[in-house]
Amino acid sequence: MGSPEAIFNASLTELESHRLPAAVAQMIHTRQPMSAAAKELAQAQAAGIRLLTWDEPQYPQRLREICDPPPLLYVLGNIELLNRPDFHRRLASSYPVRESNGRETGPGFS
């Protein structure tokens, strides 16, 4: 179908002809995903959060090097810090970690 726009502009019959399950084709055809994405984007922007995709130059180089990098980052604060050489080392040593039981651990957490 080419582009995301082409997918969302396709008829229900055309979507189903690409072997999509009927429920998925119907959801795409109703544009539910687009309205949900627009709402989430508006909420992030209202909170001062920037969405950063992996094709932008500010995307952290170290994340680009992992096997399955996240395609989208929610960034609050100074985006330039993401590519500082010491950022990832500091993040790993000071960021709270959520344990499997749901408790956060790290400096300031007990």
C-alpha cells in the first residue's frame, strides 16, 4: 500500500484484500489508531514532552547500536544530553530500577 496515509485512506475491502484480519482492517478503516495517536501527541506536547524518532539526528547513537532500538522516545528536558558520552553510564548507575515485584530501587528508594 506504500505509505501510512495510503493505508488509512484504503477502503475496507482493499485492507481485507491484503489478508489483514477483519477486526484489524475495521479498526484501521475507522481511523481509531489515528485519533488515539493524535490524543497522545497532544497530551505529550501539553506536558512539554518531545517525541523523538530514530531517524532524527538527536536520537542517541548508543541506542542506534542495539539490536532492537525503540522507534520512539519521549523526551522531557535537555535533549542534547542524550548523546553525551557519560550520559548512559550515569543513567545506568543512578536511574531507579523497577523490580519484578513493582518496587523501585536505586538512590533514594528503599
